[in-house]
Amino acid sequence: MESILTNRKGLAQEIGKVAEVAGYLWEKGWAERNGGNITINITDWIDDDIRRLPGISPVYRLEVTLPLLKGCYFYCKGTNRRMRDLARRPMENGSVIRILDDCSSYEIIADEVVLPTSELPSHLSVHNYLKSIGSNYKASVHTHPIELVAMSHHKPFLEKDVLSNLLWSMIPETKAFCPRGLGIVPYQLPSSVALAEATIRELGDYDVVLWEKHGVFAVGNDVMEAFDQIDVLSKSAQIYISARNMGFIPDGMTQEQMREMSVAFHLPK
Ligand code: 13P
Ligand code: ZN
């Protein structure tokens, strides 16, 4: 069914990409039941007609105040909704919200009253943070990749940059396509403000962070880019685990080989 949102080309394309990625998350086995969530800042695609749309829900309070998101619009996966359903019907399993002028409440404007993800504090705090540093990133993705979550159950892997270096060293492309590496967020209650705050602290240095014993959270220019970074890290994790399953500890690329990659590809680290 056409809606005022999806019959606008740019917006339809962005929401289409969310649906495509939601399908990948399900196919990869990272999105059991309602696992994971995606939000995108769609404010750039909002025209005056959409701005005039009335709210279709009550006003909901946020637990956080986000001064830079005043009047911004987000497409959000719905809480308790399945990625596999969102892949086919994004506007029935997610909704568009408007952040109100007090910067600490929002209303749903389209298409249906689908309550946004329980991880909204993390997603919106991250979007506010991204604006504060002048970033053009518009997408944030949280998902439950099996191997990376398994690795987060091993304390030595949670020391700063241990996993970044291990995963980068499994295959050259991981460093090229996830050049800022993997930050670590020690366990926090899902959907909590503490989790949101810890996530923001790590995003200063990384585009993807590992939530201990829970999942990963990634940001990017668009949802495809955020997904790709998780995908390359996950591939490296699988290579490491395959080698361990074959009974040996993989050599990994040397530090010198990784430095050579950084120079050749002009990488930040
Ligand atoms: P939601 O269904 O509320 O998006 O929660 C899924 C999840 O992964 C929480 O961390
Ligand atoms: Zn989760």
C-alpha cells in the first residue's frame, strides 16, 4: 500500500534499504524472534507536507533529552517486531517518529501506531551524538551476530583493541572495510540509558561496538554501510572459529602486514 512517506522516491529508497538489511539479518541467523533494531535519521527527506502531518499517537516521553534532534524525523523498527516481517512490510513493522520541541518526547506520524524499538534511548542518543560531531552518518543498526556475541563471553577478548587486532588479522579486507575496529561496551541492561551512554563513549573511536553478552551496534552513512561493517567483522570471527575448530590457532596477518594495509588504503588506524 502506498503511503505519504513511501511514495516519495528518496524516502522510499532509504526505507527499502532498511527492509533489505532486515532480510539479511534474518538470513544470517542474527535476528531471532524480535532480536535487533534499526533506526535511520530521515530528516533530510522530510518536506513541508510531511512536517504538517499531525501525530497519530499520544506523545511519548524519552528518558533522555536530545537537544540536537529537535524537529528531526526517524524511521524506527517497532519494538517486539520481527526483522523477517519488517523485510517484507517495513511500514507495518516500523514507524516514523517526530522529535518534539522539548527534545525529550516524540510522537508517531506514520503509517501506523507501531511503538519504536526498546533500544530507542541508545539509537537516539547516538544520532544526537553523531550530529554533535558534525557526522553525516544517518543509520544505526543493532543485531545479535552469533560468533561475535560468543567471543564477548571471554574476558581476555574484551580488553581494549584485542578483538579489533585479532579480527583485522584474519583477512585483509576486514581492516580495509572496518578501519576503526570494534569497540567494547561492558554488559549493561538492554534498553537502558546506561547502555546508551556507554555506547556513545565508544563511538568516538569506533563505528562498531560490541555489547558484552548481547550484540553489536554499528553506525554508518546508510543502513547498508552499517550492516557491511558488522558483516566483515563477523566473517573474521567465523574464520577464527573455523581455524580453532580445525584444531589450531590461526597465525593471523603480522602487525607489519596490517601496517602495510593501513598505508596502502590510507586507513585511520
Ligand atoms: P526490540 O524488539 O524492542 O527492538 O528489542 C530487540 C533487541 O534486540 C533489544 O536489545
Ligand atoms: Zn538486542
